[in-house]
Amino acid sequence: MGIFARLAQLIKSNLNDLISRSEDPEKMLNQIVVDMNTQLIEAKKQVAASIADEKKLLKQTEQELATAAEWERRAMMAVRAGDDALAKEALARKREHDELAVAFRSQWEKQKAAVDQLKLALRALNAKIEEAKRKKTLLIARKKRAEAQRAIQETMSGLRNASAFEAFDRMQGKIERMEAEAEASAELQEEYSGDVLAHRFAELEATAGADSDLEALKRRMGLLPPEPPRAEPAPVRVEAAADAGEEALSEAEREELAQALAELEAEQQAELRVKK
């Protein structure tokens, strides 16, 4: 093989490879079905022409038989008229048309057999084309499913990249850090702008109130015994109690009580400074 032949073969193989890679299966299948339909139309035309020839041969056969029968009738007229010579000529003409009728019938029978074969071939071709159409639909659906699967695999391959997950985790950590800073800022704002001790007592009172409500609900439901009646306190004169309290405390005891209150207030202030 010469250098030019090898070069031509190489160019041809490269062209075939490019064509094969550029082919779209869906477009190719649609074009194949279009070509099949075109071939079916041409086949139908050929079969129709063959059927027309077959009918023409049959008509010619019938015409020759009719002509032969007419010459036979004329021969019979000549015999009745006593003209045997004319009758012989009529019978000779009849024989010619009988021979033509036999020839036409032979051609018609052959043409009819060919037409029957063409009809069978046409039905088979039509069935194959219909099957190809159905297969085309299935193949196109398989092709689209394969493309979707390939797209999913490519997406999954992209997600397998560690950098994507690292960036996702980094953004999650950043958001969590922002949330923690916001919570810390809210706590500091509460420490500097409100009374922490009062807040704690308010929480305690809310909890105690909830406990009291729960206990009352259980008593109404019969889960706890009813609350015992409270004894009515004896009426005491306010002025007398105040006078008695003042008389009960001496001067020294009043000074100790004032000192204890001052110490308690100092401890609370120190606790507030430590928390701040």
C-alpha cells in the first residue's frame, strides 16, 4: 500500500470517527424513519403500477376471448347462409384471437403471482416500518434516560469534591459563631442594663406561681387532698402591736438590726460587682 493510499485511509477513518461522534441518536432515528416512509411510498407506487399492469392483462385477455366469440358467431352466420368459405375465414380469425387470449392469460397469471408477492412484501415492509417507529420511541426514551443518569453522575462527581463540603462546613461554622456572638451580646446587655438579682427573683416567682397553679389543678382533679381550712387570726390592734414592738426592742437591739441590714446590703453590692 502506497503512502497516498495509507493517507487516504487515515483521512477516511478520521472523518468516519468525527461523523460517529457528532451523530445525535435521536436525530438519526428520526431521519431513518423518514427514509423508511419514503421507501414505503415508492414501494406502494411500484406495487400499484404492477397491479395496474395485471388488470390491463386481464382486460386484454377478456377482450380477446370476446373477439374470438364474436368471430365464432359470424362463422355460424356464414354456415347458415350456405357460405362455407366465409365461415372458414371467420373460424381462422377466431383461432388467432383464441391464441392471443391464451398468451394474454399466461402473462396475466404470471403478473398476478408477482403482484401477490409484491403485496406480501409491501405488508412486511409496512410492518417493519411500524415496528421501527415503536422501537424509535423506546430508543429515544432510553437515550434520554441515559443522558439524565449521566448528568446525575456528573453532578455527584462534582459534589464528591472535598472543597465543596469544606466550604459548606466553613459557612455552617461561621453562622454558628455569629449566633453565639449574638447570644453573648444579649447576655452582656442584660447584665449592664438590668437588675440581675431582680431578674432572678422574677424567674423564681414565675416558677413558684406555675407550681401553685399545678397544685391547685391537681386538687380540683382530686389527685391531691383538698387544702385544709385556714384558722382565722385573732384581731390585733395595729397601734398596740406597734407600741409593743417598739417597747420590746431596746436601743442596743435596734442598732444591731440596723448593722445587720447594712452588712446584707454590702454583700449584695459586692456580688453584683463580681458578676459584672
